[in-house]
Amino acid sequence: MKKVINAIKKYPFILILVLILVVFTPYSLFSPGQSRKRAVVIAIGLDKIENEYEISFLTFIPSPNQEFQQSNSVVSGKGSSVSEAVLDAQLTLGKDIGLSHAKTTVVNERMLEEDISSSLDYLMRVVSLPENTVFVCTNTTAKELLMATDSLEQNLGLKLDQLVSYNANEVYITDTSLEAFYKGYYSPTKSSLIGYIEHVKEDGSQSEQGGGQNQSGSQSSGCSQETSQSTSSQGGQQGGAGSSEQNSSAGSSGQSENEKQRGSLQGQSQILNKGDAVLLRDGQKVALLDVDNLNSINLLSTKRSLDSITISDVQTEDEKNVDMTFLVKNKVVSIKTDFQNNIPLFVANINLGVQLSEIDTKAQKVKQNVQNTQITEEIAKKLEQKIKSEFSQMLQIIRENKADVIGVYDSFFTHNRKEFLKFLSSLDDRENFLNHVVFMLNLKIQQDG
Amino acid sequence: MKTISARQTGIIVFLTILANKILVLPSVMYEQSKADSIFALIAIFSFELLVLTIFLQVKKAHPDQNLKEILKQKVGAVVAKIVIFAFLVFFLFKTMLTYSVLYIYLKDLVYQDEFGFLALVCLFPVVNHAVVCGLRAMGRTFELFYYIVLVGVLFCLGIAFFTDISMPNFFVASPTEILNSGFTHIFAFGDYLALFLFIDKIKLRKGEGKKIFFFAFVGIFLVLSIFVVFYSKYQVTAFMHNNALADLLIFSVQFNAIGRLDIIAMLTIMTLGLFQLEIFQAAFCESFVQVFEKLSIKYAVAVFDVLFFVIYLVIIKKYEIMLSFATDYLIYLAILTNVVLPILIYALGHKHKKELSNEKSD
């Protein structure tokens, strides 16, 4: 005993260590697991029905088992404010929510009729919604999309955030995270792009009304807990079942064949990813951009995107009036801004390396080797016309909505700041500056390789 | 007397230069002067390098004396005690600010419930033990962990380059806004002033001052790099991100796909925070012992703990209040310690030199 006391006297830190162990060991042993106190949210849905907010959480519930199992369930809450709705959902869950793992945030189109940032503010500041969450909009309610997502994951092993991330990397080029939304929102042009995922119900309708038919059945109002299923890691059989289900459902839905292939069907509803995006200004939806519009936006980006260009009625040596589809394989972009007679000039010099990927002839047989087809002057001219016409359509949309998502403001501010600020001050409506900028698109189209 | 080497001194300078500048500061400075905050930072760091030169001159002139003895010779015992007491208060609040910044970070990322008391109970026994063990033990520990911390910071910076970054727009804020942002956050600077309190415990051979400058430049380079990369990555949303170094890692979508790399930022920040708290508490205790000569370092540690718990947990209570207290009131204390006192010490040293040369010529 004396030795122990002497040791403690010599090294008093041991006593502190022992005290910490004595205090915290029982506390750690008897306190319940974090999963009992906190629900792990992997996706959030935000809807506004009349003046009431409805928040839905796709939660992940781990369960101890010999093989990995997880249950996902959609839990929702309603309230006159977002914080009230969150509290309501927490009451339903019987747990606090943890948003650190939330990878997707879905909002209903109607939420974008007013500034969405005020609705997101509480989630961002108070409950720590991560900014790298993928931010998407849907045509039906966000809750329905989350429920459909759950089944999408079970049947195809595909997560919604993966689907949208693919769009972000290959279609939009810029990412469509919450961070990217805020970057646009707080920029001088107040404009941003977010992903758009279409949700189609059994009858093929894309209505905005709630009460969709899901695997869990009809939705109940107020706090409801729906769609609780389990996913197995040995899901080879399930994957097979998913694809067969997709085929049978595809036959019953009223969509075109093209849409059926793009969409991921599950049960009675399907998620359609057409690669569309919502154009926002001041946090409000101003336009829906399709893939062609987005390709035109991406034309000015140095990064390559999934871009194919189809031209029709091309004359070749063997055939007349054939349709040709080209893939953009290489792109060199150089943007220059200048002022001529106080008029801002935005010049984009673009070298495109394209490769013919498909010929649609009116005759039955293709007589030429597609890979060796040369880009003739006529083809280059047609391609140029097509690109320029799509670009001007896109330009018209962003001009009408005063939403500069192609970085015109930034380019002028960086390279011609003095003249640009002078130019802006000379305008009655500074936000309408895009209408006064002259765009020049110099295209050089070549055969890739 | 147990002394520390020039290299260990340099590492202390490196650690203190990073203190309070790599988490909240980039974000709050951006609110005031956008990316031009970097100019405010460069101006303050330039002044700090001058103060480091003053420190080396003082050390050269008084190799074995502590700050109180040096000041006593020049301005008398009372003024010397007042000056050291100012340092005591400065480092007490400095510890609170450093703890607050670390606490906000841990609360955001690790434990989202309030756990202030728990954090203090876990952290302070370790810090107290280090201070009681003395500066040499601390210096050796810092030396051991220096490369780990350095690699951690460089890793966080490096990862940021794998995401979309573009240079932020400079020359957007007015000179008044830049000066204001520097002035408002001056309490986050001057951490290396602890060296003046450890002056008698530092063993410097001729020409070893360069080593200290080397570590200071490494620290300054890292802080400036973190500011530039952080502003390049987040630009207009920089004000929304309170944990600059960690956020360079976390919000890159690509890396989230392969796992939680933010554990690296977490370990780096926790190690840095722990070491900085140790240095600041040691500086407090050193000034305490110099003011109250009859009391030992153990009393100083006990007094520090009591003061910290009473002021922080009872009076300040919340870390947000601590941050606003630092920007509203502590700036005046920081002006005194970071600017006035080094200039005073320099002036006294200059006067002493003149007197010596006059004596020689007589």
C-alpha cells in the first residue's frame, strides 16, 4: 500500500488517469449505443404543401446479424416551419437525427417557387446538413421520390446520389451539390444549376399531387413511417429480380421506349434521369434546362462532357440525306473578353475533335466504314450550324432569366475589371447585363485522331 | 536550469503561428474584407517577423535573464510586474480562445451535443501535466510530433487541389475594410510572444536565430497557403465554412466516395490544439510565477484551472460569446501586448545600447 501511495505521490498523473477511468467507464458501459439515440439520415426530402412544410428523412437502421443487413425507412414530419417539421419527424422516430451522412437533398418543384435558401437555412446552420450533399429537384413530392429511391437501391443497387453524381460529372460538368448552389446564390449573378430527377407513377402521370402509390401503400398525413425493407449484401438474386421487375413494369407504363430504358423502374413508380437541370436565380426556379441546353453551357467549359451532336440530311458519296451522329472526343476552349467602343465582347474560340459514331441511312445497308469517314466541309458547316443554333437557344434562356451560369460576369470581372464596372454602372438594370454583351463563337471542327 | 534548443524554440514559433488562424479566422476575415484579408495577414505577419528580430536582440543582450529581470533593470519592479501581468491576462484569454475554436470544430464534426465540461475534463489533465513537466519535456514532445503535424497540414492542402479551385478575386475590398479586418482579429495573432516569457529557458548559440526564422517562415507560408487555397476553393461561400483546414478535405465530393479522409484533418487539428494549449498555459504559468515570486508552478497551474473553469464555464459560458468577446474587447489588450510592448522593449533596448556606447566613448 505504501508503495502505491509513494508511486501516486511520485506520479500524480496516475491518480488523474484512475479518476477518469472510474468516472467514465461505468458511464460508457451503461449508456445506450448511438444508433439508439440518433437516426442516421442518408437522404432528405423537403416539400411544401400549402403553407405547411413536410420534411422526410430516408434513414438507415443498422441491425446486428451474421451477414450485413440494413433497413431503410422514410420518416416524415410536418410543421409550419422547417424546424417544427424536423421536430415532428424526430418525435415519430423517437430519436434525434444525424445528418452527417446525408448525401442527397431533394426538394419539390413547388418549393422553388420562392427562395429556397430560407428553407434550407435551418438545416444548414442548426442541424448541420453537409454542404456536399447532392441537391436535386423533383416533379412529384420529395417524399415520394425518397420512397422510390429506397426501392431503386434494393432492386438495382443504385443510389440516388450516384445517379445525380454521374450527371454532375458527365452532363452538368459543374457539381450540383448544395455547396455549388450556394456558390451561385451568393455570387454577383445569383444564379445556379441544380439537378432534376423526374418521378413517374404507375399510370405514367407526372402529377404534382401527393399520395402516390408506393410499395408501402398510400401515404398518411402527419407523421408517418413508411417503406421499411431490408437489403442484403448477397443481393445477386435481388438484382435479378429487380431487372425482371423493371421489364414487366416497363411494359405497363405509358412512357416511350427511350424513357423506359433511361428510367429505373421499381414496383409502381419509376425514376427518370434525363440529365435535365433546374436553372435558379435568387434561389427560385426560372427555367428547366434539357441536355441540349446543358451541352451548350458545357461547350464553354474546358472539361469534356458526354456530348453527341446529330445532324440530318447530309450528302455523302454513296448516300443522300443521311443522318449522322458525332461524339465530341476532344475540346480546346479559349475564352477572351474585350471591350470595343464600350461594348463588351465575349469571344469563345473552340476547337472540337469529333468522331462519327453512327450513320442512319435511308437505304438498308451502310456502305462506308463509319470510323474512317472524313469530316467534309459540308459536315463541318452543318455541325457548326447545329452547335451555334443550340448555343443561341441556351443564350436566349439565360438572357431572359438574367441568370449567368456560364461565367460571363466572372470573365469580364477578372480580365477587364475597370471597363466592366464602368459598363455596369452605365446600365439601368445591372442584372440585365447579359443582354448587352456580344457573344462570338469561333468553332473549328476537326476529325478526332 | 532546463533549457530548450533553438530547433525546439523554432517549433514553438511554428505551432504558435498556426494557432487560431487555420479554422475560424479565414471565414470571419472573409466576411469583412473578402479574399483581400490575405493582405491584412501579410501586413501583420511582417510586423510579427520584426518583433521576432527584437526578441532575438533582447535574447542576445540578456542571455540568462528572464523578462521580469530585464524589465526591472530598465523600468523598475512595478512596471515590470504590470507588463508581465498584461501577458498573464493575455495568455489566459488566449487559452480560452484556442480552446473555443477547437471546441467548435470538435462539436461540429465529432460530437454534436454540447460536451463542454467533458472536453475540459479530458483535455486539461494532459495540458496541466505537460506544463508541470516543464518546457524541455514539452519541447521534446513538439519535436517528435513536428513532422506528423506538418505532413497533416500539407496533406489537407494537397487534397484541395484535386477539386475545382480557381483564384479568388483580389482588390475587391477597400483599404479601410482590410485594415479593419486586421484590427478586429488582432487577438488571434501575437501567440509567439510566449517566447518573451520563456526567454531565460532558451539556449541559443551564435547564428541559431536563423533556425527560428526558418520555422517562422514555414508557419507563415502554411497559414497563407491555407488562406489562399481555402478562398480559391470556396470563394463567395467562404464565410459559411468555419473549419478552414478541415473543410479543404471534407467538402470534396470525390473523396467522400472513398471514405472519411477527414480523420487526418481531425488528428492534425487535435494535436495542434493540444500543443497550443500547452504553450499558452505554460506562458500563463511562467508569468504567474514571475508576478507571484513565492508561488511554484504547481500553484500557477491550479490557479489557471480555477480561473479557466470559473471564467469560461460560469461567466462566458458559450464559445460564441468568447469569440465576440475576443473581437470586441480583447483587441485592446492585444494591441498592448502585440504592438505596444514589443515597441517599448525595443525602445528600452535601443536606449540601453546608446547608454553603453556613451559610457564607452566617455
